[in-house]
Amino acid sequence: MAIVMDGKKLSEKIRGSLKEKVAFYKEKYDRVPGIAVILVGNDPASTVYVNMKEKACLEAGYKSVVERIPESSSTEDLLRLVEKYNADNTIHGILVQLPLPKQIDEKRILYSIDPAKDVDGFHPYNVGLMHIGEDTLFPCTPYGVMKFFEEYNIDLTGKNAVVLGRSNIVGKPMSALLLKANATVTICHSRTKNLPEVCRTADILVAAIGKPNFVTKDFVKEGAVVIDVGINRLDGKLVGDVKYDEVEKLASHITPVPGGVGPMTITMLMYNTMKAFEKSIKINN
């Protein structure tokens, strides 16, 4: 029976240490980390997510600003807001909630964020640093997965890691962070041949393909660590990309859905904001 990797518990632990750091910096410098989240329109899922981010940041003592602007806003409207927060030295993290309405040039917006405040880790400057093995602001979901390996003492050195999915948000950065930790990495996607066979070579299997219950026992070798990044709605329930009941019997460690990787994403956003804040303090002192 696999060890269940508890994302809620790990998330609470990290948030607790961030809260302590905020108290320390407030007393020492009379400054706290600040994050600005920009939400265009009123997409229900995005609104819920932004509210969760705001609540988590305020609970930890961060300065949290949420800008809500109309669905009809232009690229220029949004660029002006990003520039405002780029210039604001009380804000250390800027996050533009995706997806954006069709009329807005998403790439222009993401590239306009100061890389030092890019707490989503999507700016090409930070992506480049990550891919050459430097420390920077890493995308939150893969960064959260790396924290699981730390917490559960899983040594990645020389391990075969298979990443299922090649998105810019999860798959590609996940592979870069695994490489940085000295794993041997294979990236699979929809065109990969003999997919179950390739996945069965994995000591570490990260599923981020966006298909409910796609990874069955045929994909998993005994004793593998299985990380399920997928969040899908099926018959009114949240399920991952991994067929949990089957795979749990084979894996040594597994993340559940819900309660696995999900809670870590907002936590790592806060972690990145603290990282950016600490760097700004070093630069300014």
C-alpha cells in the first residue's frame, strides 16, 4: 500500500513558516511581502481561485491587492496596470489570472511583468534561467511537486523520471526541475509511441496530461513514486489523471486528488512572493 503524500498538510507547514518570516520582517524592516493579482472579467472558476489566493495571503500577513477589471478591457488597459505594479516597491509579486479574454494579447501581458516580480514563473527570462539550472522564480505547480520530494525524503539522483505532458505550465518546467535534481528525464505526450511501456520504466511518474483516470496500473511499475497533477471533473467528482484505486496498490508513494498537488499551487505562489521579497530586501539594503 502506497504512502499517501498529503498536500494539505505540507501546504499548512510551508504557510506556517511563511507566516513566521512575515512577522520577523515586519518587526525588523517594517515591511511585508506584497502581491497584486489582476483579474479580467468574472469567470467563475478564476474568481473562486483569486479569492482563495487573497485569503491565503492575508492570513499569512502579506499585503494583498486584487484588481478586478471589466471583460471588455484591452491589452493596453492591462499593460498600464502591470506597469503600475512593476513600479510599486511595496509589491513583490504580480499575477495576471489566466485565461484572458480573446481580445487581449496574453503573451504581451505576461512578457511585460518585471521578471523579478513574476511569481508565476512564466516570463521567458525566468524560464531561461530555470532551463540552465539557475535558481529563480519557478512555476508554482512543478515547484510544489519538488517540495513533496523534499518532504518525503525522495532522492531523485539517477532516478528515471517520466513526465506525462509537455505544457509550458507543468510538463516542461517539471522536466527542467527534475533534471536540476539529477534525475534522468523522459517527457511523454500524445504522440509518444508505446506510452504504457515508457511509463513503466519510471521510478518517478508525473502525470499532467489532463485526461481523467488515464494512467492505469499498466503504466506503473511496482514501487514507483506517482505524482498526479491532473484535476478533472467526472460525474460530479474531482478526479486526477491517475486511476487512484488501481495505481495505489503498486506505487510506493502517491498524491491523491483532491488534497495532493492542488493545495500546493497557491502555497508556492506565496513562497515565490516571499523569495522575490527577500531578494528585494537584499538589493535595497
